[in-house]
Amino acid sequence: MFRCLFLMHFCYIIYSKSIDRYYVGETDDFLRRLSEHNSGVFKGSYTKQANDWEEFLIIECNNRYEARKFESFIKRMKSKTFIQKLKSDKDLVRQIFANQISGA
């Protein structure tokens, strides 16, 4: 089956209170993906450590390519402080999108 890569995708950040950690990913169906993280579908994965993952931030992207670029950018920052700033500063999300994602 052919799947179009140009459908709306999301870069998402989820948070687990029990392990005080964030996880960054991309998907075209956030609710399905969150359920998968919490049910342990991804054996041996980072998110298997907890089952209380909750939405922290969802960033809408035009397609999978942009969502993966945003995901990579956030992961390269390796900073809990940076992730928290993304949620509190919507202009930062727009700036990153303009300078790093769509302008790259």
C-alpha cells in the first residue's frame, strides 16, 4: 500500500512524571502514538521505562520531513531547560521553524 509522506505530521514531546523525563518523537497520529508508548508496544525502547507518559507539547508540521527535522533539532539540543522553554515561548517554536526547518 502506498502511503503519502506529505500529510500533516506532528513533532511531539511527552513527559513521564514517574521518571521525570521527556521523550521527543514524530507521528501522524499523536493519540495512537501516546497509547503505544504507555502500553509498552515499543519493546526495549526508552519509553518502556514508564507507563505514565502524557502530552507536553505538540508542534504541527506540514509533512513528515519537517516533523523529523524538528524532532532531530530538539534532540540535538539535549536540554530539559530548552524543552521547557519551547512550551513557554511560542515565538521560539516559530523562530526554529523559520530558521532551522523550513528555511533549511
